Amino acid sequence: MGKNKEKSDIIAEVVKLKDLVNYQEGSVVSRTIINKKTGTVTLFAFDKGQGLSEHTAPFDALVYLLDGEAEIVISGKSYRLKEGEMIIMPANQPHALKAVEKFKMILTMVRD
């Protein structure tokens, strides 16, 4: 699967999620797969040491690690996730993410 595939190229196709977003040195890369009023599905690739500062979101979000290792802090409590693990970040709770090692994740946000 090439990195330049458009969303329309992956509909009704079997793909490996890890192959749809690539690491970039010193960066966080994201790619939206689904963007509907009912929710979004976004892939992320974080280089080691990169992250997202503490913020809140008005909706529940599920994070599933496709690769690597991340630290996720939710309401001041730290969680370490590795490939194949997931966590739900509750709506309106402050959270932050940091790459312990470079990692890829899929973020599924569900809106009411």
C-alpha cells in the first residue's frame, strides 16, 4: 500500500492501517480516514519524544496502538500503552500523549 493513496482509494479495500501513515523525523503525522458528523477515525504517527500537550475534547475517544509505545495521561494519571493495546479517553477529561518510542495509533472519536 503506497503512502499516497487517497481516501477514495481505500474504500472497500483491505489495507493495513500501519501502512497508511508514515513516521517523519521530529514530527507528528496524522491522516483522517473517516470524518462524519457522528465521529472521526484518524491515524497518527509520532516520532520518539513527540506528543500532544494536555487538552480536552467534548467526546469520548478510543486510542488503539498499532505500533511502538506511548504514554497517555488522563486526568493526571499516566498509562503506558504498547502495540495492540487500547484505552478510552473520556469526554471532557484533560489528556496528553507522548511517544516513549515512536508509535502509530488510530483515534476513533464518537460524537453524540
